[in-house]
Amino acid sequence: MNDVQIQNYNEQIQALESQITGDMFADMEIRDKIHNLKMQRDGVKPTDSSIDCVGCGS
């Protein structure tokens, strides 16, 4: 992944973080998107998973 792609992920994450209201239930979908973007940006997958983030529980 190059610097432009990483910057794109960071911009998407910042845009989503600015939408967080503090209401846990209202923010769940936004926080899930942030989590998924961070995992993609960092190249992280759940342990023993061949599929991206199906079983991670978040």
C-alpha cells in the first residue's frame, strides 16, 4: 500500500470520526466502518481467518 492509499484511508476515517455523536447506538454503524477501514489500512485480519473480518465480533 502506498502513501496516497494510506492518506485516503486516513481521510475517510477522519470524516467518519467527525460524525460520531456520543450516542453508542447511533454511532455503532459509523464505528464499525472506522474499524473496518483501520483494519484494511493496517493490513490486519482476525487470527485464523481467511475471510476479512467476518468473525471478529465487531
